[in-house]
Amino acid sequence: MPFHVARPAVAALAAAVAMTFSALVAAQQPIVLQWQTANLTESQYEPIWKQTIAEFEAANPGIKVEPVLVARKDHWTKFVAASQARKAPCIVSVDLTTAAYNGYLMPLDKYWNAEPAEFRKAWSDAMLSSAKWKGQLYGLPIWGGTYAEIYNRDLVVKAGLDPAKPPKTFDEYLAWGRKLTGSDQWATAVLGGKTDTTTRVLLMWIWANGGEAFNADMSEATFAKNPKSLEAIKFYLGFAGKGGIAAPAPTTTNYLEQTNLYAQGKIATMRNAYWAVAKVVGDNPAMAGKSFVAAPPANVPNAPTLATVTASSISSSCANPDAAWKFIKFDAGRKWAVARAKVANWMPLRNDLADDPEIKADPMLLQYVQIGQNARSYPLPHPVWAEIAANDIVDAVQKALLAPDKTDEIFRDLDARLTKKLRDI
Amino acid sequence: MTPRRRRRAGLAFVAPAAAFLAAVIVFPLGHAFWTSLHRVRGLNATFVGLGNYVRIFGDDAFWHSLGVSFAFTASAVVLHLAIGLALALVVNELRVGRTALRILFLTPWMVAPAVGATIWLWLLEPQFGVVNYLLRVAGIIPSPVAWLGEPATAFASVVAVDVWRGVPFVMLLMLAGLQTIPVEQYEAAAIDGARAWTRFRYVTWPNLRYLVVVATTLDLINTIRHYDIIGVMTGGGPAGATEVLPVLIYNTAFRGNRLGEAAAIGVALLAIVLVLAIVYVRAARLDDDKAAR
Amino acid sequence: MTRTSPARTALLWTVTIVVAVVMIFPFYWMLNTSLKPSAEVFASPPTFVSSQWSLDAYRSLFATRSIGRYFVNSLIVALGATALSVVLAALAAYGLTRFFPRGATTFVMFLLFTKMLPETLLIIPYFQLMSDVGLLNTHLALILAYSSFALPFSVWMLIGFFRSIPREIDEAARMDGASVLQAFVRVILPLARPGLVAVALFTFLIAWNSYVWALVLTTDASMFVLSVGIANMVGEYRVQWNELMAAAVIAALPVMVLYSLLERHLVSAITAGAVKG
């Protein structure tokens, strides 16, 4: 064959062989999904997620799930750095609204709508709407944390109070608080540290008084504008200070300090989620079985409590969204929801678990489920929520704790500042 | 060697480091400048020229943070120097155990800043912390002090922890310098009947001056960009009392997700320090001229 | 040296001991906590010495976490950064001192200036850079990062050191027939050894303790360094503080050992390198 014909022909043939070969190889190479959530570094969750991954991989040969372990406080930072380079892990659990607004997440409607009704009915509309942004679904709610009031039975009884009749209104709570405060011991702790837990608790008190922190479409802040909100704020922050019922140093009290105080018996009650009970027992085994739970005190009927919602999402950098959805579906299954509830004390968000024997076997969990029937989801759905919850609102709380007589002014300033930020997107 | 060959030889030596730094420092630096000129919302970046700078200069938070940064850096660096020098003088006079002491005093520098800060966080904890416990047992304070809970004490606490972290390096530098001062100079001073302060002023200090400049410059740079201690201990609180610029930058970038503004704050910080450095160098040169006369 | 009275010596020793206690107290507390059982960590009043001290936290630490692997990764990265930094800084400092004496200070000032941006602003572009060249999840990315941080100070210090070595020595070596590079490696470098040791220690410390860069640039657990491994132990819902502190103690030990062994080089290097300017 003439050389000038042979060479291109051979080249073409070689190219065809190479392409076929690499396609074969690629078909055999497993898809690797990276999974990043702040909870993978929670020690009690570790055996569960390892099992989840093992069983998923066994059922789906050709897909591998690679967990990305990050310290909780740096989880978002790492996610943003990777997203900016379009190399974020496929499956993530992050602040949904902020991430969706910034283009870091992929809408999931096409996957959701393709699922059978059988699967979809486990999530109520209200639950789903907590994972929506501008009408599109960006995550599947997997687990959450409902907040309630946890009491130390021994301290309550010691103060001459009846554990079967926890306080229902603000005034009753204050009366209890006075009795539970003694020398070197306080009724509760006011959360004023520089994390968004401070904001969570503040919101609950506001809602419990029938107040609102924002208007309906979150374009305006009403911490001071709404008189019931301001009243609740003053009441709650008034626990702190000399002669109050709250432990000292509220501006440095976060979840860690609060649970420490409770575990060591320095405070008799705390506003917290179910996982806090496990933490307390872990810190101080003598506290096992000593706590009881009640709905947070409220001045209006049907006041909602707060429930954090953690959803699994697919990042916009994901190269294999189909496989990612498979894993998310798998992880959202009943088995894992129950395991998480039992072992890590994380509330399931499916509505079809009320009859599960394992769930029913834990009375405190049942109580939490019940209290959680009337809860508002958190974080609030606004792209700047992450910032205002951890910075601006906390700053205002800290200022008010340091200068209580300026509370009105401080929260009016907060309203103005927040309203500006809320509108600036 | 011809001048040309000298230059080529010199370039050959300097080139590896320069190329390395160009790739690894200049690109991220340039990127930071570039980002500061854009309004960044996630994956969307729109060019806004100096818009970010206008915004941050118009924001109280920036000026407040700048003030806190200056106060923090100035206090920390001055204390590093004063205490480091004092310690070096003390250790220098001791005849025994100097090496062991040097190693002992270096300990804070060897612990990772975040870990050290966490431990100090515990030590200063009002209810369970060791500091309050010891102070109460010694009868110095009647009830627990919320060290990190009040603005003034929080500021003092983070400065104190930064002093703990930073003194070892300065002390080591000063100690080394002290040990190279020729004994003859001290003997001459003694013959002239000089007292301790005079000895320090006319023998010790002149010999240490360059070292002090080196130590201070490095210290300033490290302290003004330092994030870990304040980030771990107070997060910038309470009520912004310890919110230095690195904390503001971090919060703006990763809580506020406003990467363009955060970059602008960083660049503004650089510019301000540059101006101060130029002023300082000018002043130092004038001083030298005066001293020379 | 002037004579010191006994009273003065006593005073000096008191001050020294008080300061030493304050300096070392956090490390002692780290050790103390790592030896206590969990329940005692936040007991009130705090215990300074405990009858319940044990190595359980260390045992469970090694059993539940790949501390050995993190340690090795840290070592590889720190040693790699140290080697790179020493080589680049020595070459650059020598080149500047001998061939561009007037440009030396400006160059160093520029380097120091670039160091002033807080890390926060650099991690995103750095991640992008490493991602583009395919170096994510590698030791090399961290080695490059840490060397770049250590370089300015290293070059500055070595410049001072090389300046104190008289040019006659270079010239003598050249006259014996050595090339510039050979003179540098065989004659000058050995004389500068204390300076090189100082640079090595300084870089090692930076690389060993750094966290943010390893956080952002590694996702594979088998690539984690100690600082990342330690940070990952801080869960929100439960923290084993004694294990965490045990890990921190383990992380602090190599640095301390290294410094104890090489500390005298550090002192003489700083002396020669900096005092003479």
C-alpha cells in the first residue's frame, strides 16, 4: 500500500482503538462521589455513616463514595474554596439558601419529580419548602434538631418544684428560675456567644411571645419594630446580670459552655436539642437519666419552636449528579433515619416513622418528635442569613447584655442594619 | 569575573527562589487585588472598580476594626519587645541553667497557635477555668471574672495570650544579641563607674538596636495578620471589642460571602501598613542622620 | 561582668521561675488533661494532679484515629518544605549578598511586604492554582505553600549571615580552581551551617503547625496532617477532650525534641545573621 495512504489510515485505526479502549476503561472505572458534611467528624455518627457507605457501595457496584472529613467550624470555608474552583464535593450538606443563591448547588426538581409517590410522600410540603429557594428544590431534608427545654430533675425536685408540672408561660418560667437559682448555681444560661446558636434561642423566645423578627417576605427586620418581639428580647436577656437567674458571662456562652454548665450541675435547665442530652451524659455519666424535657414556655397558644433542618444537596460542580442522587436517596431511607435518631439523637424528618418500634422505645425522642410537630425550620430562608445570624444579631445581643438600658436603641439599630442587608442582594 | 558574568551568575542563584515566589506568591496576591475590584456573589463576579473600597471605607465596621487592629498590634508588639528584652537581660545575668531556660521559654512558640488558644480559652473560663480558681484561692478576686465576657478584659486577655505566644521568639533574639556584646565594653563602662541604667543605655542598647529592628518588623507583620488566637478565643466579640482586621476579613469572606469586599479590606490593610512603613523608614533615616552629626 | 549580689540573684531567679511557670503552664495543662478521664476534664474545682491519670486517652486515640499516618504526613510535608526552603533561600541569599548587594534589602522588603495579606484571602486563589496544576491532595502542594511562607525570613536571615563571611574566602576558593557554584557548596555553605540550621528549624515550625492550608488543599483522609487530624476531633455534639489533648501533645513533641537538639545553632545563627545586619 502506498505510504502516504497507509500512514493516515494507520493513524485513524490507532485512534479508533485508543478511543474504544479508553471508553472501556472509563466504563469500568468506578464513579467516585465525594461526600462532605460537617457531621462526618461527629464521633457517634461515624459507625453509621461508614455502614451507610459500605451498604450503598455493595448495592451499587461502580459507584464509590469518598467521605471528606472536615472540622465543623471550617466546613463552609472548605466548601466555598472548592466551589470557587468548581471542584466541590458532589454530595454536601450546607446552608441551603446561601449556597443556592451563590450558585454552589444544583436544583434537584428533575430527580425529585421522577421519584415514585411512594417515596415522596414521606416528606411533608412544609418540610420540603424548607429546602427550596425561589421555587426550586435544592436539597433533600435528611435530619434535624428540635429545640425544647431540658430540665435537671434532681435540681428541680431539690428546689421544691414539681417535675410533672413544668412552667408553661414566661412568668411561670421566671418563678421557677428564681427558685432554681442559689449560691453558685443558676436556673439557666443566656446564650450570647459568637455563634448562631445565640440567634436560634433568641428567635424562639420572640416567637413564644407572639412576636416576629422579620416581616413575611424577609425584606425587613422587626426586632424592635414589633413590640412583642422587643418585649420578649428584654425578658430573655433580663435573665442575665446581677441578681438574675442566668449563669454569668453570657457573652461567652455557646453550646459548649452551656452544656458544660448543665453537665456539671451549675445550671438546672437549658434550651437545647436532643443531642445535647447525649453530650451531657458523655461529659458526665452521672447525669444519665436525670433529665426531662418539656415544651418551651410560651405566652401565646401554639407558639412554634425551632427545628434545624439539615438537607443533602448536590453541588453544581458535580460531574455525576445521577449517582449522587442515588446516594442521597439511599441515605434518606428509613433505616438510616432510625439509626441516626437512636445513636446520634438526630431527629428524623420523614413523617412515616411514628410507628417505628425503635423510635417508640425512646420516650424522650417521642417527646421531641411531638414538640417538633409545631416548629419553624431553621436556618431562615435568606441568602444573607448565615452572616446576620452569626454576626449582626449576635453583636446586638452582646451589646444589649453589656448595656441593658440601651436595649431599645441597640435593636432599633439592628433593624435598620439588617433591613439594609436583607435588601442588598 | 566580568560584570556581565557576575550578573548572570548572580541571577542564576536568585532565579530559583524568585521564580518560585513569582508562581506561588504573586499569583494569589494578584488574584486578591483582582477580586477586590469585583463584586463577587458566588460564581458570579461583576467588575465594580473601586466600588468595594468605597463601601468599606464608608462602613463603620471597617474603621472600628482598623482601630482595634492597631491597638492590638501596638500593645502586643510593645509588650513582646519589653518583656522579651527584660527576660533576656534577666536570663543573661544568670550563670546556671541558661540552656534549659532557653528551651523552656521557647515552649509557647512550639505549640500550634490554635491549640494554645484553645487551652487558654479553658484556663480563662469563668466557672471551670484554672485562672479564676487560683485567683479565688489566693483571695485576689472575690468572685469569678468573666475574662472574655467583658470588652476591656477580653481585649486584655487576647493581648496577654498573644504576648505568651510571641515573647519567646523576641527573647531568644535578644538573648543571642546580648551574648555577643563584647565583655570589654561592659568592663570599660564599669571602670568609668557607670550604673545599671547607664550601662544599658550606652553599651547594651546600641549593640541591640539592629536586632530590635529585625524583631519588631517581623513581629509587626506576624501580629497584624494573625487570626488564630482571636478567632478561637472570642471570634471578634464581645460586641466587636476584639474584632481585628483578619477576623473582619474572615467574617466578610466566609460568613458574609462577600469575597470582593474581603479582598478590598485586605488590600486596604496592606496599603495602610505600607504607608506606615515608609513613614517609619523615613523617620529612622532622619534619626540616623541626626545621630551621625 | 559586674558582680551580682545574692539578693539580686535571688530576685532574678524568682522572676525567671514565675515567668517560666506562666510560659509552660498551658503545655502542662495540655498534658494534665490528656491524662485525665473524660468526666474529670471540666470538674470544678479543677484538678492539677489526678489519681486517675492514665494513658487511656493515648491508647484510644491510636486505636480510633490514624494518628500515625497523620504524623508521617506532617513529617513528610515539614521536611520537604524545610529542604526546599533551605535550598532556595541559601541560593537566593548568596546571590543577593555577593552579586546584588544593593538590591538585597529591597528584594527582602518586597518579600516581607507580600507576607502581610491575611491567609484568608490567599486560600481561594491558592486552591485554584493547585487545582489547575493537578496538585490537590498531594504533599507537594503543602510543601510549596509552606516554603513560600518561610522564604522571606529565611532569605533575610541568611543575607545577614553571608554578609559576615568575608569575600576573600570565596575568592580563595575560586583561585583554587572552583566554579562559583562549587565554591558556594563546598566552602561557603559549611561556614553558614548555623544559619542554615536556623532556617530549617524556622521552616519546620511553620510547616508543622500550619492548619488552614492543609484544610483547604487536602480532601483525602490518607493525606491529612496532624493539625487537620486534631481539628477534626472537635465535634459539635461530643468532644473527647482528653484524646484531643493527647493528640496535641503528640503534635508538640517532635518540635520540642528538634529544638532542644539544635537550639544552640539557632542562637549563634541569629547572632551572626542579624546583629551584624
